[in-house]
Amino acid sequence: MRRWNGIINSDRYLRQGKLVLYNYSKVQFFSGVEVGLLNTQRNIEFHSSAMLDTDELLMTVAEAFPSGDAVAECVDLFLRSDHEQLFSSVIMSLPNLHQLKSLSILANEGFKTFTNGLEIKNDNVQKLKLTFYQNTNCRLITPKLTTLNLVIRYPSDITLLNAISHQLKDLTVNFQSKDLVAKLFFCNFEKLERLHLSIANDKYLPYMVTPSAVSNWNEIKQFTETIKTLKILEIVDKCNMLRHTYLKVFVYAESLTHLTVNYIILDSTILEFISNFKKLQYLNLVGCSTVGEPVTLDLPNLRELLMPYKHYSTLPCVNLSHLTTLSYSSSQKNHAQFVQQITKTFTNLKTLKLLNFDYELSPTCFQFLDQLKHLESLTISDMSVSNQLFTNCPTLLTLQKLKLWTVVTEISLLEHLSNKLPNLYKLNIDNCFFYIVSDSTSQLTFNELRRRLPRCRISTIDTTVFTNEQYDQNPIYIPG
């Protein structure tokens, strides 16, 4: 106990952990939060409740932060009710937090204290996350800011983005008002490398979507010129706005290497848009659906592909022989035929991830897996597997990593690993119900498995293991 107390009270533990301050009543909850403690924390979160503004906490913050001694690198403000005093104290002290790198503000109320608008000033902050549930005029004086995560509900939010866009390298923007989406194309993104664009209208905000707020392409010439250096584009469009109005604007991102398009119907228009990016190395189509026609992609440099759920197994693809990583979800019943289709279409796969199948993986699912001559990593996630899966699997000489995540599995997967996967060096059994139940005279245990696979690292993170040994009437957790 003395050793544990020494660890949790050590300078390293306190500085690397997160100090979360919140309260539910006017009790002396903050009696242990002193100036010295605040000044030694690198990660501090103010998580509000009805009574966060205790006199003791206000005095402690007012004494600690303005001194310039605080080493806070990350400050999070989750203000769900009106806490003017605490919020004002932290905001006005930001210039004195000389080591601050990340700041997050989620505010549910307006700020009466800042009559001239909210000003966030810090010379060192690099990452900023802002969510205002009420209309808030905010001004940023953050010369080193490169990463911004912004929720846009009001015109003031897009004004904030326009003022700071020229210095951003990484932007995550979540439009909660569809009326303001077109305003994005009037920003200057001369340094932007990653853009995550999400559109999901807030049901509490009135809106009326116009056909297009951009009358001609010359109006957004600055945007189309500056996104030529964009490397990563992620689009999550649950309102189906970009398809008919603005999607073609992003064709000018000629340096794009990573593209995510989620919750969009993969018709000929979308597939033509995707095929414009010949430098594309990563494509994520999770959540997309098709119009019933086979998908054809012409992406000669594509290395990693995440395919949509319930996609047809018939997948004619052009110039995808260089694909090395495939993540696939399917509703197919004939898994053997499905996996054979994968082995024929993507001949150079090194990593295969099978996720969220509607049906248990059949006993013959992997009988053609040895046709992937370069396969090094196999992941089975979010589904159950047949107890004969690896019994019928051919020997996979190249496979080095096997991951079983959220899988109900049985002993047979282990009994054959040493024979079927002789070069396996990493086995992750994560968040599973794992059964070591065998009728054989010599029961297989993890110690026996380690003896058979001396070069393999075995991990059983968050996994409940059941055995049939003596006294094993209840489930036992066996750490890996």
C-alpha cells in the first residue's frame, strides 16, 4: 500500500494523468485542490455541474493560473450551465499558460461577462476545439494554432473560421446548420493538409436550404486554388447535400492521398468523383450503399480500402492489384466463395480485416486463404466464428499477426495455431468470451500454447476465459 501511495502521489503520475474538477453540491469537495496541485498538472478538465463555482475553487484558479507557473499543456472546459466566474478566470488567464498546447471549450450558455465578444489569446496553443450552443462572437489570437475542431451553428462560427483558416493544417468542421455549408468555400486554406467535413442538421435550429449560395466558380477561386495541397479529405454527409451541389468543388484537391466518403449512395456520379484522385492511397467507403450495380474503381495507387457494409461479393475492380490492406463487411452466407473472390481480386493483400459479418464465419471460410501469398495480418472483429474455422484452414506460412476482437470463440482456434500458423508472432484476443473447453486428455492452456509458439506474443486484453479444469465452475480472467 505504501508503494502504491508513493506511485499515485509521484510527480510523474500527477503530471501525466488528468485532473478532472467537477462538483454536485456546495460541499468542501475541492479541499484538496491547491495552487501547487493545479500548477503541476499537464492535463486539466473543468467539467461543470450546477455548483462548479465554489469559492475555494475560484480562489485557487485565480491564484494559480495568472502567476505563469502553471505547466498545463491541455485544458478542457465543459460548461453545461452558467459559470461566468470560473470561465472568465480561466479565459483571462490563458496568456499566462506558457506551455498550453491544446484547449477545448464546450459551452452551453452565452457569456455576459465578455460584452465585446469572447477573446481567446495564447501564443503557444496549437490545437483548439470549440462548441458554442448559443450565438457567440469569438476572436482568436493564437499565432501557432494549426489544428481546429469547430461546430458551426451560427454565422459567427463561420466568421471565426474565415479569420483563422489561412494558418490551419488540420480542420474538423461539423455543420449543424445546412444554410452555412456554402460559406466554407470562401475560406483561404493555403496550408491545409487535412479536412474533415461533417453535415448533420441540428433539429433545434430553423433552416431553409437554398439550391446554392455560390453563383459561379470565380467566387470560390481562392478556395479551389488553396486546396490543391490537401492530402486528407473526410466527408460524412448525413444530409446528402454535397452530392448535388458542392462535391465537384473538391476535384481541385489534386494531391489527395486519403479519402473518406461515408453515408453516400455509390452511384456513377460518386464513383466518377472518387476516380478523379489518381494519387489516392487510402479509401474509406464505410456506411455507403449501392444502387444495385457492381462497383468499378480505377485507382492504380490505392493501398488500403474499407468497403461498405452489405456489399455484393461480385466486385469487379480495375487496377487494384497494388492493394495491400482490405477491411470488408458482408452479409453473404457463402463465406468460402466470398473469401475466394477476395483472393482473386486483391492478389497482393498483406492485411485482411473481416468485420461485422451478418452470419457466423463458416467452417470452410478460410480454405482459399493460402492463395494470398503475401498475407501477414488477419483480423476478425465484431462477430462469432465457427469452432472448425482453423481446422479446415490451410497452412499459412506468411501470416504473422492474428487479431480476434469481440469474438465468441473456442478451443479449436488454439489447437491448430502452431500447425496452421507456424510463423505467428503476435496473437491478440481482445474483448472476447474465450472458451478453453476440450475433451482431449491433455487440455490446452495458455502456458501450453506459449510452449508451442515460443516466438509468439499472446495478449488477452479485456477477455473472459472459461476453462473446464477443477474449480473452474465460474469464469476466470486470465491475463495475457
